[in-house]
Amino acid sequence: MLHCPLLISFCVLTQGSAAGFSCAHVRLQLPVCLSMYVCLSSRELFSPAQKYQLLVYHADAIFHDKEYRNAACKYSMALQQKKVLSKTSKVRTSTGGAASNIQAQSLPSEIEVKYKIAECYTILKLDKDAIAVLDGIPSRQRTPKINMMLANLYRKAGQERSAVTSYKEVLRQCPLALDAIIGLLSLSVKGAEVASMTMDVIQSIPNLDWLSVWIKAYAFIHAGDNQRAINTICSLEKKSLLRDNVDLLVSLADVYFRAGDTKNAILKFEQAQMLDPYLIKGMDVYGYLMAREGHLEDVEVLGGRLFNISDQHAEPWVISGCHSFYSKRYSRALYLGAKAIQLNSNSVQALLLKGAALRNMGRVQEAIIHFREAMRLAPCRLDCYEGLIDCYLASNGIREAMGMANNIYKTLGANAQTLTILATVCLEDPVTQEKAKTLLDKALAQRPDYTKAVVKKAELLSREQKYEEGIALLRNALANQSDCVLHRMLGDFLVAVNDYQEAMDQYSIALSLDPNDQKSLEGMQKMEKEESPTDATVELDGDDMEGSGEDGDLEGSDSEAAQWADQEQWFGMQ
């Protein structure tokens, strides 16, 4: 069928092996370009079928080189050639029908070419163009992967009804497509309805009874019912078939995180990481938690290890960004968050990182945009709402913050987290102090160990100068956990009642948990000065020296800020 030596050599290379293309695609560029030149110079040398085939091979090689605009153009040229081929084949059907059919069957699928064009547009973030290409494929000819891509694109564009229809079509063709199941649940389709679409397969295949429980667990996750989700996933994890399943452990860790249980979240992430050292999924949340807990050296190691695995995922960039953020290098954190978003625009953790960096740099309105986008992508994650509320409070928008907090409270119910968020806003207004106290008492009645509620209640008691009551609250909270902030606050309360020795012990414990906790360090230094008045002059000189060092760091920070800001502009992520 193929008579041109150049085209034959090209096809031999492409058909060597599935893995061979990755090694040979560089060598393919020369023969295919020469063949294309001959094709354009001499129209009689190639048949219409050969021209179509050559254009597709050329586009494949360009796609592999990540020249996506060029590849989309070449695939489109191939489709135009396919139209010519279709016309000529109709004319020749009467004389050589059998040969024409065999030739048509061996050619690259027109549907597959359209999928590749849509893939190019998706990578180029031209989602509308990708949807237009896939919409042009008749419904009956759409394969599961085409429907899956369409569903994801519809969802990203906010066309939820069309997304649901496409996800359901995927499940109709492939009842065990778990990504389609999660897609439907994330769009508020009832768990029972989704389960009914897989029931026939579950009953027909042995040892698949766990799937209905799995669907139930993810239905709870996307409904924001974290406690029931945790209980359901734990019951799945105990089953021998899914014991030590990495994906399940990551999901469990993520739900613990959403529920505000940092200790168990970190534990499950570590367990998953031990089972799969090359794990990337969920490591951005793990890195954020570790950074927030003050383990910056571990975060730096984690980020470096993930960069060695792949720098084409958002997670390692987010982890490095968290390290910078908690090192108070906000310009660098902003750049790294922007890079992560560039790699994955749906990365909630990247949006939160960039939003937090913008907020701390005083660019509150830009931060609000990022937190709102994070809320859209993850409507059940409370940290998205907390970030937005912090922005409102930073810009004195107490009314907007109160409206948001009340909305969360009504939507997700009265749990310890929503009660604490509402109380946090109430604490900002002198008129609603008493309401804040009531809300915090309710939160602590539900979860006495919920750190954020304990911290806010301690802040309120400090304002009221009820130091003994605050000490009792913090001691009770620290009975079953060890937290840097709680130890530091206990130290502050002990200083207020003149118990300096134990206060010093609490500051020391806080610094052992987080060596970068500046407030604990300041509290300890203040006590040392008060205890050694004779050394005040010496310490003052030392402080002056430290101060000049800090000025130098600040200058370095400014120059670094300019550097990272320039790089951020280069990436187009303002």
C-alpha cells in the first residue's frame, strides 16, 4: 500500500514498539519532514490515504515534542485531507470496494485525531476550542475517554448539567470508571443514584462488594460530612482487600485534615508515603501541614525529593512554597504558588498558597480572587472560607466576613469548625463578644481538643484578664496533645500570674516543637531581661547588633522580593 521509501522508513520506525516511539521520535522528524516536502512538491507520488496518514504521523511527532499549537494545526490539516479521501473513496467504491475498505480500516481514526486536537487545546488552556472540537463528534461515536474529557471540560467551564450527562455516559459504557463516579459525586449527584448505575456490575463480579461502601464514603466527603466519611473509610481500610491501599490512605488523611484533625492527617500521609515512596498525590497538603507545625527542615527535604520524582506536577512547587511562606519569604512563596497554578489550575492548595502570600503582602483584593476560586473548586473545604474571611477582616470588611461565616454555619451545620469560624468573626466586634464566648463553648463541648477553638477561647479570656481560667483551659487541652501555639499561650498566661519558671518551661517546649516560632522566642527573651536587670546594658548592645543584622536581612529580603516578583511576571501570573 505504501510505496514511498521515506514513508516506509518512517512507518517502520513508528511501528517498532510502543515504547520505541519515545526513543525514536527525534529520528522520525527528519524522514517525516522530507516525506512532507515530497508530498507537497509532487501530488501524484502519494495517494490521498498516504497523505492523510503522513499528516497524522507528522502531528504525532510534533505533539511528542510538546509543540502543541503546531500539532493542532497539523492534525487539522489531516482532517481536511480525510475529507478529500472520503470523497475519492466514494467514487472508487464501485470498482475497488474491498480494497478501499481494507485501506480505510488501516488508517488512523478520525475520532482519535479530533481527540488529539482537543488534547492540544486543553494543554494550551483553550478549553472553549477543545469543547467545540469534541462537541462536533456525534454522541454515538464518542468513546469513554472522549466523554470523560468533555465532562471535565464542562465542569471546569461551570456547565454542570452537561458535565453530569457526560459523566453518566462514561459510567454507562464503563460502570467501574471511578473518576467518573467521583466527578458525579462532586457535582452533588446523590450517592444512591450513582451506586445504582454500578449495581449490576457489583453483583456480577466476585469480591466487588467494597465498591458500594467506597461510593458511600466519597458521597460523605463531597457532602462535607467529614466524620461519617472517616468512619466509612476506616471500615473499608479494615477489609483485607483494601488494607494498606495508598489511595484510600491519602483520602483518609485528606478527610482528617478537613475535619481539623492534624495529628491523624499527618499520620495517614506518612503511612501512605512509606508504602509508596514515589507518591505525589496529596503530598501538597502533607507539606502544608508539616510547615504549619514548624517542621521546615522536613518540608524542605520532602520538596526536594518530590522535585526529583517530577517537576511537572504542582505538588512539589506547593511544598516549596509552603516552606517559603512559613519562613516569611512571601515573594518567593507567591512565585512558587503561581508556578504550581500554571502546572495545574485546579490545584486548591496552590490557590490557597498564592492567596495567603498575596494577603500577607497587602494585596488583599488579589488574594480574595484566589480564595474565591479555591472555594469554587472545593466548596466543602473550610480553609478556603477561612482564607477569604481573613481577607475581609484585614480590609475591615466585618460585615462581609460575618455574612460569609453565617453562610458556612447554615450550609455545613453547627460543628466545632463552623462554630469557631463564626466566633472568630464575632471576636472582631466588641458588640458580639458575648456571642463569641457562647459559640466557642459550644465548639469545645463538641470537641474539647479542637486547637483553633481553644486558641480563640484563650484569646477571649486574655482580653477579660481571666488568667487562671485560661491556664486551666490550656492545661486541659495540652493533656492529650502537644502544640506549639498552646504551649506558648500557656507561657503568656503564666507570666501574667508571675509564674516565671513554668512560663520559661512552656516557651522552651514551644520552641522545641517549632524553632521558628518568633513569639515564643520574644516571650523568653523578655523574661530573661526582666530576670537579669544588671545585664540589661549588655543585652541591649546585643539587641542592637541583632537589629542591624535584621536590617541587613530585610534589605536582602527586598532585593529577593524584586527578583521573585520579576520571575512571577515572566510566568504571567499577576
